[in-house]
Amino acid sequence: MDQPVSSARKLPIVLGVESSCDETGVALVTLDPDTGAPRLLGQALHTQVAMHAAYGGVVPELASRDHIRRVVPLLRQALAEASISLAEVDAIAYTAGPGLAGALLVGSAFAEALAFALEKPVLPVHHLEGHLLSPLLASTPPEFPFVALLVSGGHTQLMRVTKVGEYELLGETLDDAAGEAFDKTAKLLGLGYPGGPALSKLAETAEPGLVAEIKLPRPMLHSGDLEFSFAGLKTAVLTKVKAAQAEGVLNEAMRAALAAAVEQAIIDVLVAKSVQALKQTGLSRLVVAGGVGANRHLRETLVTACKRRKAEVYFPELDLCTDNGAMIALAGLLRLVGGATPKTAGGFSVKPRWPLIDA
């Protein structure tokens, strides 16, 4: 890792805290003294996947309690990795929403209390803005403006991003998001939690011939707009699963084929709508952010589709696709250097439901 930024250089260092769902993340971000680009100094992350696996999904109360246990040790770990002290931090950013109310309250209360004790300003951050900006921490970051495909948990959206804080919603899901479609299909196939990665792993073992025999819809593929809908796809898979069970053919090969067919259907829609968004806006840069953006097949298909249009596609580093403190620190830092006025610590509120265009 590069040497930590000296406080004498007066470059802002922002501490970020993420606790919107089932990951607790703490990170420190600053600006590179030579290029002015964002630079990650240190981060620490704990995922609750193992804890929630026994319940087949996130249990909000357990998530909140685990955030409380983890946040202080993670802060110490991130500071040690960055080789800086709390006194060198200039501002503290935290996820204010959207997310689970109790989980958000843990992070916001911690950040506000810490900022109050240190007499530092605070920056409430939109969770999806963190995802959207996370590719700026990659070795080859995108330039503004660009189209962003946000595929994170319960969110599937296409945005036109002109600059930090200037976002135009182009289209979004009308019901189930892509991530929910992955997870719900995985559950129908008897896969564990988290369902999306398990489904993608199973899909890699599918027999192409068997996959080709499975006909699934591509919801709203030809709707003429940039809206999404994946609830009907889940229903179609349920019908296929019940039919296979009735015929006694729901074996491992059929389950793998169904997984691959679902994955391909979701990717076909995401890619087609993303390309349509590039055409509609006249832009030549696409940024993909959020957990589903880690899907290898989606990445490969988007790269191929964008090359045909002579467009560029950017992804966050794989370890920044999931929820993390680095993206929150980054969003706070970019808001800060962009002239946003941070709030004084003390008193806090969270927004479990919060449209990104209102951030």
C-alpha cells in the first residue's frame, strides 16, 4: 500500500461507516497528492452471511446487534491499515439510507457520537450514491458524464450521472429487482443464502443443450423504455420447477440448467436496457455498480455489447461490489471537496426509504 497522506499536505481524510444491511464496513479515503484522484488508505469489512444463512435471509434485529459488536474493532483495524490516528480524520461519513432502519441507526449513532467527541463534521451519505461512485476508486476510473447501471439488492436502476450529486433517473424496476430475482430463484432451486452467488456458481455447471430447451421470458425487453420487471420471471421459474418436480426430472442437471437459463434471462434484459440507455443519452461510458455487478457472466456480456457500440464499461473492484465503508467514505469525500457543507455532529436521523435523485 502507498504511504499514508501526511496531514501537513492538508488533503482531506474522510472516515466512512456502512451499516445499511448485513455488512459492517469502515474505511478511510483521501485524495492522491499528485493526481487528485480518490485514494483508499485502509478499510475493514465484516459480512454477516454466515449468521443469517441459518434463517435463509437477513434477520433485521440480528443484523443491528451484530453491527454494534463489530464497528469499533473494524474502526481500529482500518486505522491500523491506514497508519493514521483518529486525530488526522477531517470528516466522518455514514450511510443514512436507504436500508434497514435499525441497522442504519447503529452506523449513524456511532458516526455522530464519534464526530461529536472528536469535534469533526459529519456527512450523511446515500447508500446507492456510494455504489454509483465506487468505480472511481478503481485503477482506471471513469470520467463524467456516464450512464450508471445500479444493481444492488432490491434496486435496479439506470441513471444519467453528470457529476457528483447530479443524477437523472432513466428507468428502474417496477417490482422485483435483478438481485431479488436471483435470490428468489435460488430459493426455489433449494440453494443456500446468499442465493445470487450460489445460483451463478451452479449455472457454470449447466449443460448448454439442456439450457437451450428451457424457454423463459425476458420481461419488458421490448417495452421501448428503460423500466425493468423481474417478478414475472420468478413466476415462470416456479412453474418450470413444479413441472420438473411432477415429472420427476428435477435432478442436479436440471437445477443447473434452470439456474443458467434464469441468469441468462436477467443478463439479456440488463444488457439490452443498458445499451438502450447509452443510445438514448448519446453517452459512451457505462458504469456498473452494486452486488450483481460482480457476476462474471454479466461483466463479460456487457463488455462485449459495449465494444460493439465503441463504448467503455467500468466496474468497481470486486471487493467493492458488496456493501463497504470505502464507497461511503468516497461519496462523503467527493461531496466535501465539491463544496458540500457538512453538518455539525449531534442529533441524527436515518432514511430507510430515500430516492437517490433526492440525495
